[in-house]
Amino acid sequence: MNNDRARGALLGLAIGDAMGAPTEGMTLAAIRDRWGRVRGFVDPDAAGTDDTEYAVLCARGVLRAGAGLTSRDVADTWLEALRAQRSGFNRAGFSEMIAIANLHAGMEPPASGQRNAETWSDGAAMRVAPIGVFAAGDPALAARMARADAEVSHSRDGVWCAQAVAAGVAVAMVADPADGAGRVLDAMLAALPEDSWSARTARRALEIGARAATPQDAEEELFATIPLRHYMWADVAPEAVALTIGLLRATDATPAAIESGVNIGRDSDTIAAMAGAVAGALHGADAFDAAHVAQVRSVTGQCIQATAGTDLVELADALVARAADDLDTTGASA
């Protein structure tokens, strides 16, 4: 397995998360009015938010259990990390907070995810890139493990969108960067039930991304077409994952997808994080600006305090090593 691509997936996620945080919840026009176009960190202290830190927890669950990951493993990983929490969960999503309350109350997965007011949020999709890294080249395994992770806090579309992101990263990890975008997007769509809300929205976004002359044209049409405007929040998984898919198509799944995700607004930190994870897995860490990598490499723990100080490069390397260990043990793909 390629360590550079593993590092790229986690660093791309963190870069997108940190770069997109200031534009989260904004409209495309409001972003343009304020900044023109965001092309880097607008905050000198930019850092990954809950997207990055829940991805760290996801990775810890994978390191704990390998290919045999269960929802119970994920729940135990969360509960162990949260014992150190001494303050509120800065910028945490509703789906995760309700799931944590359910777990503390003794509820087991999948009930902890099913009895949740936001079962369809993008809180699972934002965190599962480490699963795709571990399951490199095996989208079916990635989807199965992503389900185990996502069912702690989500059900139905929230789970399916997580499976799509994990499968896309798994394929990106081994695809030829020159022509891998199509394979990655095919894997993401294949992970979604064909007649689901998520799949219908993703196919519509893919068509928009395919016909757009430029990424900026794609952003305009995607923003006009895909968002669920009658709901008060922008953290809807079928919307965010569809926007990610459309932008990945418009940018050929290059790191430019991060910039597009940041500038499209809505749940921009999550959109840019998911796009960054896929692009990083496909092109490797060397495709990113070294200053951006340095900015996000060490996790701050602003939401999940137990993740503070995590080195994303070391974490990516640990996932690669764990996958190799599973391969040595089983004699088959991780």
C-alpha cells in the first residue's frame, strides 16, 4: 500500500476541513462578496474541526479491530476518548452529540444511530476516509466497515453516504491518477442503493459536474440545483455527498476539488474534507501545498480533546501498517 496516498487522504481531509470552516453555512454569492474566491486559509490559526477529529476516532477504531471492525468497537473507541472530555464539544454535529448521549445512556448500536433526530446527516460520511485507506483497493470491505462505523450515529442515507465516501477513497488509493476519477465516482455511486434519495441526488450532481465547462460553472449550477433549501441546516448527507461528487467530476478528482468545496458554501468544511480525502488518496500528499500540510498535520482537539496532538502522517502510516498486518495474518486482502 502507498504511504503517500494514505497520508494524502488524511491530510486532504484536514486541509479541506480547515479551509472550509470559515465559509460553512454561507451561500456561494456571500463567499464571493466577502473574499472574491477563497484559495487558501483565510484564518492564520486555521485548523481541522470535528470532521478531522471524528476521522481520528474512526482511524482509532480501525487500528483497534482491523477488518473485523464492529459498531461495538466504534462505540467503545468513542466512549474511551470521551472520558477525557472536560468541556463542551466545539462545533460538534447534532448526530454525533445525540449518539454520544445514547451511548452514555447504555443504548447499543445500531439503536444509538436509529434513535437520532439527524440519522441522515453527513456526520458519518465526513469521518470514514481512514476506512478507505485501510481497505485500499477493496470498496466492498470499505463499505462494510463504513456501515459498522456509521451505524453508531446514523441510519439509512446517513449510513449509505458514509459507505460511498469510504468506497471512493478505497478505489482512489489504488487507481491511476491520470484516469482514476471515473473509477472512483463509479465506486461511490455503486455504494448507494439505486433508488435511494442519496443515489438520485448524486446522479444529478454527477451530470452537472460532467457537463460543466469549468469548476466554477459546476459550482454555480450545483449550488442552484442540489441544496435542500427548505431545511434549516446544511448538514444533509445526500446533499453534501452529491455536491462532493459533482465537484470531484468537474475537477477530475484533483486537489482543486478542495477549493471548489470551500467556495460552494453550504456544509463547505465537510464537502471540502470529503473531496480532499478522495483527491489526496488519488494523488498523494505531495500534491498538496507544503504550508497547508504543516498547518493541519497536528490535530488541535478543539472538539474532541482526546485527539489533540495526533500526527496525521503517523496515523496514516499506522493504518497502512495495520492493513499489512491483516494481510499477513489472513493471506487475503485486508
